[in-house]
Amino acid sequence: MAGILFIISAPSGSGKSTLVSEVRRLVTGLEFSISYTTRAPRGSEQDGQEYHFTTREEFLAMVDRGEFLEWAEVFGNFYGTPMSGLATATKQGRDLLLDIDVQGALQVMERVPNAVSIFILTPNPQELEKRLRLRSQGEGVTQEAVIERRLSEARLELLNLDRYQYALVNDVVMDAAAEMRAIVLTERGEGGPEEQLLAQRCLTETMSEHLRAALGSFEVELAGSR
């Protein structure tokens, strides 16, 4: 089955990009949607690979032309998912991965109700802070105010976790990749009993003990949690 839209969201620093890259290595037929952004490239990022980098003026012109499936302003920069991505992937017989923040994901869920949504989080806030600091050091800039803001934002984003169909705790990358692989194969109807069981354990409606422990460490309690 081709043309499935997989929405992937995670607080900044959760290791989402590394995890998605590993899953694309493990599973064929997954196209990655390249978003547009007005922020400056980081580190070794190149235009047309991680993002399409553009100006605020051109981005807003694209908004006016209705070229985005979703768009949002995050930390002072615009991010948008082009409408053309899903149609192109479907035509090529592939599924599409959207790597987007919660704000944008909720927009897509409204517009594409059959999309498969996956939330990724770290096992605890201490690990998230550690990853944020390592990334900042790698970029040559460590700003305490930015790190604190992203930690606060993570707790707010976690309040929307039960709006997602699945959730993964990205503790060990290979374990989390195996879970995401199982979700993709199960949603395609290609998963065997082992993959189906692994995917079921990631359903937010059942809330595994691993997921409950991670949420508890962030002191987040969902409205519908049991």
C-alpha cells in the first residue's frame, strides 16, 4: 500500500532526525518530505537536503499561493510542508514521512485524518537536556536561555501526546528504530505477528509502562491518562 502519510513529531533534541534516518535505512519505499524554513542552515546542512532554505518574503508568498500542507512559526522562524510532497510520493508508489513540530502536525491531522501520527520523546528531561547541550556544542554555540526554553517547550508539546496514534521513547536508537519499523510495516499491512505486537505496544491509547515512566519524569499528566 503506497501513499500513507506518516507524521513524526518530537521535542527539539529528542534524536528524531537520527531515528528517522535509521528507519529509512531499514524500510524501503519511504520518501522524506523536505520542508521549507526561513531559519539559517546549521552545521553541515545543505539546501535541498535537510530543508529548503528561503527568505521570509518568499515563504509568505508561498503561503499566499496556498503551496503548504501546513506551516507554522517556531522560535521566530517559519517552517512549512509543501503540498506537492504527498502527491509525488504516491505517484512513485512510496509513502511519505513528515518531520514536523506539534503545531504543524495538528494542522495536518485535521486536513489528512487517515495520516499515521507518531510522537517521539526522550526517557527523561535530563537526557533531553544532555542531547540539547551536545547539539549546541556541536554547533559551536551554547545558550542557556535557548536550552531552558526548549525544555519548557518540550513539556508543553508532551501535553498533546495523546492526540497521536503512536508514541516511542527514544532511549536506545536501535530499539526505537525497530518500533518505528514495526509501525510502518503494520500500517502497510506487511507486518508479521512480531511487528504487529511491537506496534501495538506503542499505541498511545494503551500507554505502556515505558511511556508512562517517561511522561512521569517530565511531570506531565495527560487529561485522558488512566
